[in-house]
Amino acid sequence: MAYQIITDGSCDLGREIPEEAGIKVVPFYVTFDGRNYKKEIEELGVREFYQEMVDHPKQFPKSSLPSVQDFVEAFTPYVKEGKDIICLCITTKFSGSYNSAKTAAELLKEEYPSVRIQVVDTMVNTVLQGLLVLETVRMQQAGLSFEQALEGIERMKSTGRIIFTVGNYEYLIHGGRIGKVMGSAASTLGIKPLIMLREGEIFPIGISRSRKKAMKRLIEQTKDHFDKIGESPDDYQIVVGYGYDYQEAKEFRDQLLTSLQTYSNCETIDIFQIGATIGVHTGPYPIGLGLIRRYEIG
């Protein structure tokens, strides 16, 4: 039986990739005034979102998760067709989207008991979630069954890492992602944080005095990571993620690729724009990379 791949708006795959791959995306909501919420991409473009942040640096937007009803509406057309569903949601450490999807699945199970709806806590977010979703698509295209795809997802998700920096600490402080004492001290000193997401949570992994040095350190941290785990980048999917500044992302991608080619056969790295769901916490200038093991590697 065929299965449908669904994910939430944290995946940051944009509009075209999901359409081409047949992925259904359930968007998050974003507001700048605390009252009027808009669906990301469907009602508020990512570029428009970042431009608003850049133009109004003291304005802190908020995001809101998809409702149970949003997921019910997303699932219903497929369960009516008798299609099983794999729904990949942002880490539960960051959002309750998984819980909304899980409740929606339970509601539909009563009416469609023969259809399987598996909701997955991916333990990742943003471009890394996007990579996991695309690996799930690759598994489906390779003919893996519903059960085999779920096994592959479980194997892969713990291998995922995001290594990144941001323009300043303000948004992380405002969003409760980092301690105010540490954030205030860092803002005063003007240092740039180096941050890693692993197993659903973010951890500080260093600091740097300038943006350029921070990006250089991210590339060094990438090599350190592969050295530490004793694996090759050739067995991983790797992408660069950015917020507002695409030109900077291209330069960072080229530097990362040059480094990777000294210890792997990596030929290309795609660039994904980090969406509003995560952008409300990072501000307009996040930059970094996501990596996750390919499904073929056991």
C-alpha cells in the first residue's frame, strides 16, 4: 500500500521542493503584532518575514504551532484514499506540533481504523528536518515499505546535527532559548556564539570575536565532528542554511565545500533558507549547516 509523507512547516523546504516531491507541509503561524497570525509561506513569504525583521530590529515576531484541526485537514484526503501516512514533526523539545499531529491521528483512527498514521518526533528542526524528510522520500522512491521507511528514519535521526551561528543573542534570549545572563554578557562583549543542535536540543560549542571567524570555526567544527565519529562526509547529506543574506550563504557554502573536499569526495552542497518558524528564535542572520547520515548507511 502506498504511503503519504507529511511534515510540518519547520522543515524549511520552501514551496517548490515539496510540490515536486509530493510532500504535504502543514505550516506554522507567525505574527509580528501578537494578534494577527499568518500561515508561513501560504500567507507570509519567508523573504517578506526576514525583511520585516531587518526593517524593525526591535520587533520580535512569534510563531504558533499548527492546530489539531490543521493536521486533521491535512491527513483526511489521504486516509479517505486508504493511504497510510508518515508525518515527521519538529523536535518536541521546541514545539508541540507533534502532539497536535498525534491527537489528529487518534481522532481519524476511530473513523479509518485500517489506515496507519505514524507521527514521528524527528528530534531535529529546520534544514535538518528538511534533509530527513527528503531522505524519507528517497526511501519511498527506492521502494522501501512503510515499516522499512520508519526503521530508516529512526536510524538516521540521531545522526543529525546542525552547527550554526547567529547575528546576535537577542532573539535567542527573547525566545527563551538561551540564558539571559550569558546572553547579556555576550551581547555586551559583542561575541558570536557557536551552537550545535543534537538529539533535539541546542548546546553552546564555542564563541568567536567576529562573524567571519565564527563561520571559519563552524567549518572547523564540522571536520572535528567527522573526525570524532570516525565517519566520512560521503555517507551524509549536507546542506547550508541561512536567513536573510543569500550572498553570505553562497560564500560560506563555497568555503565549506573547499574544506570538505580535503577529506571527502563531496561535490555539491545545496543551500536552504531557514524559515520563519525557526527564524523567530535566531533573528535574520542565522547561518550554518545541517548534516545527516544517508538512509543507505546502516
